Amino acid sequence: MAVNVVSEYKSKLTSAENAVKVVKSGDHVFYGEFVLFPRRLDEALAERIHELNGLEVRGVCFTQFPKVIEKDPGRKHVVVSDYHFSGISRRLHDQNLCNYVPITYHQSPRFIRKYIQPDVAFITTSAMDKNGFLNFGLANSVTGANLSKAKKIVVEINENVPYCLGGNFESIHVSKVDYIVEGSNFPLIEVPPAPGKDVDRKIAGHILKEIEDGATLQLGIGGLPNLIGEMIAASDLKDIGIHTEMLVDSCVDLYEAGRVTGRNKNIDHFKMAYTFAMGTKKLYDFLHLNPAGASYPVNYVNDPRIVALNPKVVAINNAVEVDLFSQVCSESSGYRQISGTGGQFDFIFGAFNSKGGKGIIALTSTYKDKDGNLKSRIVPTLKPGAIVTVPRSITHYVATEYGIAMLKGKSTWQRAEELINLAHPDFRDELIKEADKMKIWVNSNKHDA
């Protein structure tokens, strides 16, 4: 390791308690992304929170409960906002302790550079390499944009962070950092794949039929994407490519099964391009110094124009409900924010423009409410206050356990008919009646329970 970068590192090394003194009243503080929550710096700032006023803290998908909120439950000193809700953010939002920042994910770096002024950035990185670079590791979506604007940059080192190769803007040089804190090397948060249910297996079966050799996949988290990954690994599909917002454990399984080669991709040949990774230690270990992965900012990975450059893009995303007009709500239950737009719009839009591409919204046809009552996810209209994540003009495919429907180019009554066929049989007659009330013509003879 070069002597000059070592001496520069040492000159900037300080305690968390001293580093957080850079934060002043009225500052905007960026708290990093996903599993790279700046835990030690948050703890130190929380001890100062009553000295400060008008503080705004923003992060992407909090995976730790921010101590600054714990110390200031009345929000008298700090307002916390999240670009993509985690379970923690959802609970905080329910207590009026966290706000959501509406985004089109691929535009985020641009609007940060145009309109947001972070005063201080707290980021968690890998240990410094021999060339003086501190790697962003598992999250690269908007970190670079925030660092390009931040007046002060404070790095918390965690030796458990894998060194994830790029791509671009996946690291920062020690010369551009103001303070370095050697953290407590906390174990990284792990998100094990959710076990797939029988209903997920049925949906996955419909989707698998839409995937061809040489397809480029975008998979998210959850039981369904995990099942799709398992089913592809056990299939005879070949030369699959990965270009995805979120890299998950199932992508590793596909790679190790020999299904993923990236041979037919038009960009990032032979590489799995992603903007953040979240899963288990298996995923984190796989990515460490592995040229098979390429970490990019979200304005590259999620840009629909970039997505569309690859062939046969199959983008698979979940939803909360879909109405008979084919509007998709994936981030709220009524007005209650439960997730975020994320890259769903980006990839559904981009997949359509890919040669042979398919943007798929997948959801179970029903769910049970808190009282145990069976409810339909295919609904006449979205709940009051529900957020439209994908407008009907962009919706491409919708899949439930009852089948899959392609909606492009179809009229309102044709879409309603297709969606009613995807609904649970117990709800189809009522959906037909509601469609008639809304003047969506439906030939009800085609709907048999």
C-alpha cells in the first residue's frame, strides 16, 4: 500500500464522537443505503441530537432503527425521510416518525445533483485498498450523487463489507474524504430468501413459460422471485443474463448452476449488473472481488433506455393490488405507505422496449385482512389514497396463480376481461358487475366460476 495514502488515511482517522461534530443545526445528512447503515455514526449523532435543531436525515431503505429518532421521538430536532421504505421505515411512518420521498428511481442521482444539497454524508465502506480507495460495497444507487454534492464526507469503515467491483462510481478515494471512523465491524444485516408458498409456485410456473434462452432477468426479493430462480436453475434454460436493480441470493444460485452466462447481453457482457445487493452471507461472499458482478449507480442500471438495450428482458415485480383499468399499486395500502416505487416503473417501461422483452407484475389473486377475511387483489378501483406505481398506459403483463395476461394494445373492456380471468373465482361475478357499473363492457358469458 502506498505510503502517501496510508498517511492520508491516518491523518483523517478520528472517533465517531469527534466526526459527528461536523453536523450543524439545519443540516441535511445522508445516511447511506440498505444494509450499509452508518451505525456507529448514528449512535454518536444521537448523543448530540438535543444540541441541534432543524436537522434532516435521509437514507435509502433503513435496515437499522435510527438512534437519532429513538433520542428524539417528538421530532423536535430531526426529521427522518426514506427513499425506499423498509419494514423499519413502515413502522416509523405509522408513528409519524418517518416520511417517504417519492422518486422515479433512475432519476434519483439527477434530481439529487439538481435540487438536493446534502451538507454531510455518512457512508459505510469496505476497508481501504492498496490504492487508497474505499469501496461502497453492496449499495451504489445514489451514494455517488450524494457524495458529489456533500460539503463534508464521513466514512465509517466496516471490514465485513465486501469489495464489490464496478461498473462505475463504486468507490471513493481517501483524498476526497474528510473524516474516517473505524467502526465496530458490525455483522451485515442478512435478508434470507422468503420461503415460497404453493400459490407462488403456481404463479412462477406461468412466468417461467415466458422466459426464453438468452433472456435478461430482473428479479426482486421475496418468495416468488426465489422460486423462479430455483425453477430456472432446475430447468434447461441457458445463457441467461442478469441486469437488475437488486441482486439477490437466487442470482448466485443461477450463476453457480451454470444458467447465467450473460453471453447474449448487448451491454455488460458476461456480467451481472446491479445497483444494490441484499441477501445472505452467501451473496455477500460471492460478490467480494468477483468480476462476475458489476456495481453501477441507479441512473445507469435502472434507466429504461439502458434496460432496453439488452435482449428479452423479463422484469418480474410484485404488487399490492391491480384495478380493472390495469392501474398497479405496489407501494401503499390505501394511503398507508408500505414500500416505495423503487425500480418497478423503470423496469416495466424498459422491458417493453427491449427486443422480446416482458414486464411482468406478479401478485396472488387474494389475501386475508387482519380479521381473516379473504379479499381480492384484483379490484374494481384502487383503494382511496392508493398510489399508482405503474399507470395503465405502461402496464404490460399481469400474472396470478390463475394465469398470465398481456395487456398492451387492449381496450379497457379487454383489459378488464383479462384481469377478471386472473381473479379468484369467488370474486369474478362481483367484478363483472362493478365493471358494468363503470361502463367497461364485459362479455360475462366468458367468465365461469
